[in-house]
Amino acid sequence: MTRVGPQELITMLRRFRTRKQYAALKKSCEAAAAEWRWATDLMLPELPHDDVVRGMKPPKWVKARPRHGSLHGLDRDGRVRCIRSDDRDRPDRDVYEHFLIHEGNGFWCAFFEASPRKALLALKWYEMEGGRWLRSLQVGHSGAREIVLDWEAGRLLKVLDRSWPGASAGSLGAASAARLKEADAEQTTYTYSYGADGELERVTEQAELGDGDPPWVQVKYQRVPEGVNLDTLLRQAEDLVVAEVPRAVRAAKVRDVVYGLLMQFTGVDTDLDGYAPPLFLPTEALRRRLAAEHPRDMAWYPWAVPEWESDPGAGRVTWDSPALDETLHLIFQLTIVRGRGYGPVRKMFQRACARLNARAWKGILRTTDDFIVVPFDPHGEFDARADLRASVPADRLRLLMDRGYVRRMKLT
């Protein structure tokens, strides 16, 4: 059994560099396809447990074309040979395509862009054993990556994820292969543990930071214990936020005058899990600068964190809370992973901010007279006025509206 390494990957990459090579591969794979079937996504190997860890539903075969899906060409042995992002009658220049080359211990997957050039976007080798994914090695425009799965008695115990951002599909040759050295990789390890009943209990992530720094470790999944419900966890999370955020702010030792404490919603459907919210303490000097640069936008700009988070005056607070992380992980399992709405979590953050607005910050922060604590959505999908009304006292909101720092709204 031949093990595919960096040199084999580069050699195979050279086979699909031109439009003519793409056409030959397409002709060969489509000639082997005996039937075409739609699926909800790419029918390629998936990491086990992603449905419970990240709420990622595994792809499945469907009889009719789904709203979002992929068309697969299967050979007479039921193996996928071609994958298209659209119908077969759609011009190839408008369709992303994958072609699979099967070998004894795995298969290659070549991914081509939707353009007249049909340039190769990525090439990936899957090492398989009896339908089980053991290892993969890939290269694309964003770099190279190796994934190694450690199995024991049918259980996944560990996933080793190595990446080399500097080695891309556009940089060929021995130099590229040489860059894929284990010691040079950015490495993350995921460890899976199971309960006495055989069910997944916990997944931890350990990222090697290098430069002599200790690895960064966090819980990616924790099974919800028996007897624990969402209401209980939300109360625990709220109390932890109210207790620990002031400690984190005090530890940050911010000396400038700040106009707000902005707390990011976490554990939303675009996140991979729940975690302690990022905090920002924007300075009054930043607000004055924003007013000078964006005078017509000051009713929303001071609260639009993504617009100014890289500014020195943004005041991002570096903090961690293992207890809050774990509680929000469990909440994520009971909401997003199980297909429930984010509403209860959003209200929890609103209540926590309301309690923090009610406390005194003297001795911890130097604040403006219109200082507020408010949650924010970096994606802009939530109505910020609803968060303001639920979190901030009415008299403070009136002051901010009078000064033009918040849009006019009806207060109850």
C-alpha cells in the first residue's frame, strides 16, 4: 500500500494544470458514471459526530433536486466519480466540478472552478479502509492541510489537523513539497471521549501555539448531563456573565474614559460552539474621532463594532472563563445543534447587560455620563434597537437619543 505524501501530491497536481488536462479527466470520469443522483451536499467523507458537535447535518441522497445540493455521477460499483454544483445541461463554465480517481487504498478528488478556464482550485487525497476515513492530504489556494483520524474498536479517538498556509496549489515543485514538514505545520488536535453507555461525552481542542508557549485548550463539545435543562443553564450563564465580566474589565486596567461596554452575542448559528463573549471598551476619544469622520452616521456607528474593532481605541478585552465556556457550550448543544432558535440565549445576554447597567462602575472604569452595557451582533442580523430597549435604562437611552448617538425609538 503506497502512502501518499507531499511529493505524490505535487506530482498528481501537475496532471491537472491545463484546460486540456481538465477535459481529459472530465471525459474519463463521466464515461464511468452509470447514474446521476442529487444529494443535499457533497457526498465525501465527513468527520464523525459533527452532527452533535457542530450541528452539521450529514449529507444525504434525495430523489429530487434540493434547493441547495450537488449532482453526483456514480459508477456501476456505486462509487462517486463526478460531482456538479448544477444540472448537467448547465454550461460547464458556470458549474463547480469535482472528479474522483479511485485507487486501492483511497481516492483523489480534484476540484475545478466555475469559469471558462476551469482552473484547479484544490486537490485532495483520501486514504480509506473499508469505507472508513483514515487520513487526507490536500492542497489549494489557501494552503496545504493534512488530517489524520485515529480509530480504536470502531470509535474515533483523535483527529490531528495540520496546515501549511504557505504551500498552495499555485506553488509547485520540490520547494512546495519541502515546506510540508511536520515541524513547520500549524497543528490542532481534537480528542474524543465517550461515556459508559458508549455515547460521545466530550471533545476537546488543543492548538499548538509554538514559540515555547503552552498549547491553547478548549472544550468543543460536552454532552448535556442528565437532569440539566436549558432554563437552568441560561440562569447559570447569566450569573456567570454578571459576576465575571466586571472582574475581566478590572483586570484589563483600562485608563481611558470609555462610552460603552459592548458584549458580542456568541453561540449563534454561524458559530461552531458557545464561548465566553468578546468584550469591547471603546474610548470616548474614539467616539469623538468617529463623530468627526462620520457625522451623519453617529446614531449607529459607535455601536458597529466591526467598523472600528481594529482601531487602537476599540479596547478589546482579553479574558477567558472556563466555567462560562462550558455552560455556553451546553446551551449551544440544546439550541443551535438541536435546531432550536437563538431567542432564549439572546434574552439571557440582554438580561445580563441590564444587570451590568444597574451596577456601579466607579473604581473599575472611567466612564462617560451616557455609558452603557449592551450586547451586539457582529453580523448585523439582529435589531439593535430591541437589544438597547431590553438592556439599557430608559433615561440613559433618552440621553443618547438627545445627543444623536442612538436612533429615535419608542420607549415603554
